[in-house]
Amino acid sequence: RLAKHLAIVRSLTMTGRSIGDHHADTYYILTGHQPDRSFFVEGINRKPHPSDWPCIGSTVASRCPANPELPGLVQLPARSGEITNYINPGQFAGRLGPAWEPLLVRGELDKPRQLSVPAFELPADMQPERLVDRQSLLKQLDAWQSQMERPGGPLDTLQIHQRRALSLLTSAKSKEAFDISREPESMRARYGEDINGQSMLMARRLVEAGVPFVCVHWIGRKVGAGLSWDTHSDNFGQLKNVLLPAFDAGFSSLLEDLESRGLLEETVVLVAAEMGRTPKVGDPRTGGQGPPGRDHWIHCQTALLAGGGIRGQHYGMSDRIAAYPADRPVYPEDLAATVYHALGIDQRLAFTDREGRTLSLLDEGRSLPLF
């Protein structure tokens, strides 16, 4: 019933531009910038760098009018890669600077309804009145400190985080936007009784409140040699019994919910992964044990877009076994350019990074003709 909203991109590829590694490919899909040489040298040990290109969300947040009561970018219910003890590069503000880092909402697989915002949690012995006193003292210290420290230094970075945290802590509007318990029981059940569905519901609340960009990173349990959509083993069982039913419940509810509230036309919804799966069934890494899985595959995959003026259609085509694009190949920078175009952001717009360099938001990439 909702396919009329979907632009299905069937020829997304990274051939010749990435390496089939979660770190490098996550960075590519989240920033729209190709991984640099450090990803090829360091592999999964490559950590996020302050000089990385910013994630699309940080870029969007930096171009939108600031609202002191709401963050510009929210990420939930965990950092990408965190569940495997690796923090993937590409999900941070990077060279845009600390003002545009995502605010993290945390959730747990076993407690899907208990989403929390660490930035809102006061210490047990801290009363709101005492917080106001501290804020007043901090303003006095800032006035003195501004005369002693150069802009851009470590203390300047600390100030940015402090001011944002205090603003959010003392804002009733912000706390209400993040209070998912205000949703009726029927709505919570409709999105699905899992952490990812509940995260999509909170994403709708935040968009409705005025947060410019929300990023939901799917998290799941480890099954055999696979993790969530990383189906190295039991590919078909995981898809049929766990992943697709949960995704369908949350995603379809999100589209219906946005449409019924008049928000879909002004909200871009993008679903993408850092890689696809091999067209040939069976992953040699599992040694032939257990139900067959599929390995990493960067040469052809699918992305979904909806809303924000995007029309329902399919774009591009794979070959007959879904191994490589056969028509109109699309790269991650094209997805980024499409999002920027839909939101009225000039991808060539120059900005000054944290090191004083003047750069364009996105030099490569073209907006797809989906509108």
C-alpha cells in the first residue's frame, strides 16, 4: 500500500571506490565521500578522525537555522558498529567541528521501550535549582575565560558541549520531544516491539518537533556468523523470520505516520546500508556449517527514498543475477547530493573547517532525477 511513495534505487554501487569493509563502506555511505588511503591501510582498526568528512546529518544540521531548544542532529539507538566493539567512522561531525556532533539517544535490545538521552540525565545528587546556579557560575567563568583562551582551542570545544548540554537540560520542549512514553499504546505497538521500531517512532516525534536530521542505526543480535543484516549465515531464515518483518512494521508505520500528519512531503526518508550481499548463496567463511549465508558485496545493492518531493518509481537496474549495475549506476555521493538537493542545500557551498581550510560540502555526486 505504501510502495507508491518509494523511489527504489536498484543500481547503488561502490565498485572501484571502496573495499567491502564495514568501516570504509559505512564512512562512504554516511558522508558521501570516498574512503581515503587510511581505510585501506588500517582496515577495521581505522578510528574516527577529527579531519574526517562530516556525516550527511551534521552537514544538514549546520545549514539549518539553529534552535536552542533542540539539537540539529540526533542519532539512535547506538553508535554504528558499537555492538561489535568497533565505532565506525563517518557518523560524526569531523571537520565541521564539535558544534555539529550528533546527540545520542541510547536503547537496549532487551528493553526496547526504554530509550534514554544520556545528556538529559542529572547526577543523583543534582537538583534543578543547583543546576541553574551552576549555569550562572559557568557564564561568569566563560566571560573571564574568553579573554584568556584563543578560539578553537580545547576549552572552546568544551564550551560548545557545555552550552548545548545546559540548553537541552533546561528546555521543556526538548524533553517533551524525547519523551516517547507520551505516545499512545496503539502507536507504540504499531511500530513494533523491538528497539529499531521504537527508534523509528522516536524519530517521527523528533522530526515533528523540528529536529532537522535524525539517523537510526539498526542494531540486532548476533546469529551464527552473522550480525543483524550482516547475514554470513542463515541469510534466508534471518530475513524471513526476524529482519524483514521488523523492518516492514517500523518503516511502513513511519511512512504512514508522517503522511497522516502532513510531514512526508517535507521530510526525506532514506534507507541505505554500507554494502549488499553476494549474488551467490553460501559464505566460505562459515566453513559450510549451518544454514547458508551470503558474504559482503559492494558492487550492487538497493536504496530506498521517500518523501521530500521524491516521486514513487524505480531507478537503475542490475544485471539478471543482481551482481552488477546494468543501467545508470549510482554512487553514495549521488545519494548525498539527492538529499542535499531535496533540502535546498547547495552541495558546492563552501565552508571553513576546524583547521581553517575552505572546502565544498560535496565536490562530486549528482542529484538523482527522482523529483
